[in-house]
Amino acid sequence: MISRCTKCILLLWSGISMAGAANSPEFVLSPVAEGVYAAIRSEPPGLTFVSNSVFIIGDDDVVVVDTGAGPTHARALITALKKLTPKPVKYVINTHWHDDHMLGNAAFREAYPGVEFIGHANSITEMQTTGAANRKQLLAEGPAFADEIRQALANGVNLAGKPISHEVRLSFQSDLVWADRYFAEAPRTAVIAPTMTLETELRLQRGAREIVVRHLGRAHTAADIVVHLPKENIVITGDLVVWPVPLFGTTSFPVDYIATLEALLLLKPATIIPGHGPVMRDTAYLAKMLAVLKSIETQVRAAVARGETREQIRKSVNLTTHRESFAHGSVLLGTLFDSYVAGPGVARAYMQVSDKR
């Protein structure tokens, strides 16, 4: 039986995408610049997240960034897009291989048969190996975890058995909406791999608009890409940037992450569209992410130099100040920090610093 923390991470990385408020729209379509629209998810923070998507409407066609968690989600995006324009989707860019960013690809291929899918070259292997294994494990063990959440709600407690807060109740209710959908859809949804790949950079010229797809380095995964609109000074980051709590997780490279975020800052974006969370108009949140990453690296390197084991390092690394800077007193956000930053972030940093990966 896997641990609860590992369960949470698998639910995210495999793309269960269990967060969608039942009584509100699944996303809000926000104009960011002329012809650029962000479909920003509207659910509360939870154990898992559903990706934002972006429409870049050109003179003759459309480029879509990330297609969401499955066919129902993707069809809602397609319906919204068709209300904006009758132009066809020429390219879909998947920022990385996690299900919640690409399991909607099949629906886009059905709606737009000529569409090309762009991703990093490494993402194909990752989808076929780690992604497939995580999905299999999730589909086997996830329903039981969802039932734990369902039972906790019925009993009026959180997963620690304590009285449930309003914040956590809303989060759990949201999680279960998407759990049921994912478990129904994922087994019969085709996984569409990139038909066009890049190693470092790919430039698309769509009329007067230049779109630069960049791999800035390893971070959330080894295959992260960002979409840069130089003229508009917009960067679409995928899960390099995630709000309200970063998602370092079990596929991350925390040591490399620092240089990758610094490379992102060198693009001097005026607008950042994150993989999850609201559109950002400054880089203050990135500074917080860099601070916790640098703290993890510094502390882990010192602990390895002292000869500490992985288990000892897990206890000795102190991220209390950073935890509060993201959680702001919220029990839910503190739990997310422990699940996606402190636990896997420290473990993965240890693997990198000790040269085990």
C-alpha cells in the first residue's frame, strides 16, 4: 500500500486532475493580449490540480497550449474556442507530459484532424515509461483513496481524522468531482504523443506573431518547455510556475530548477501564465519559488557533507519560514506544501546532490 503523501503526488503527476468546483464554471476565459486568451481554472486548491490552457489566435489559425485532463475537459475548451473564432487549431503545444496537460489531445485531434502536437523530445519516452506506469498505478489504487476522501467527508473529518474545515471540505468535494471523471475517462482515452519535437528551441511564425517554444532546462520534469511571445512579452510556463504552492514533486530536478527559473527571468516577462493559478503581472511569486529552492539545495548539500542519510536529511532540512510564506496559516496549503515541496523536493534534491540521478 502506498503512503498517503505518495498517493497525493501520483494523483497529480499521473493527471487525475480531480479539482473542479461543481457549482461554478470549470475555467474562466481571460483575455491577456490581442488574440491571446488564458483559460484559467476556477476550482479551489486541492490535492490535485487541473492545468490552465491558452489560445493564441493568429491570422489564419490557432495555437493551443495544453489541452487539459481528458476529453470532457478538452471539449469544453474547444466549445469556448469556437465561440471566439472559427479558425482551425494548427498546433497544440504540450508544456510537459503529465496527464493533466495532455490527456485532452485526442479530443483536439478529433475536432481538428490536421493538428500537429509539439513537445520536448524527451517527453515521448517519459509518456511511455513513467507516465504509463503512474497512470496504471493510479487507476488501480486511486479509487480506494477517493473513497477515503468520500468517507472523511461523510464523517465530517479531514484525512488526519480531525474536524474538517470549510476550506478542506470545499477542496475535497471538488477533488471527488474530478476523481469520478478521471477514473471513467482515462482508461479509454488515447495518449497522443508529440508529432513535432524540440531539444532547445522551436520558432513558429503565425502571420505577424512570433511564437518561440523554449526548453530552458530541467525543473518540474526533464522535458519542460515554455511558450514565449516576445512582442507581447508573455511567457506561458506550464508547471515551471504553479500557484498557490509550487509543484516540485517526484519527477522534478530541484537543483536544476534554480537555473531554469533564472533563465525564465532573463526573458523579462511582463505577463506570466502559469500552469496552475492566476495570470501574473510581475515576478514576485517566482522570487518566492527561487528562495525555497535555494534553501533546499543549500541545506541538502550541507547535510550530505555531514554524512546524513536520506531519512536524516528529511528531518534536518527546515523549511518552516518558506512553508508559511506559501501557506499563510492555511492548514490546506500547508499540507500541499508538505506533499509537493518539502517531501519530494528534499528527496529529489538529495538524489541530485548525492549524484544518484
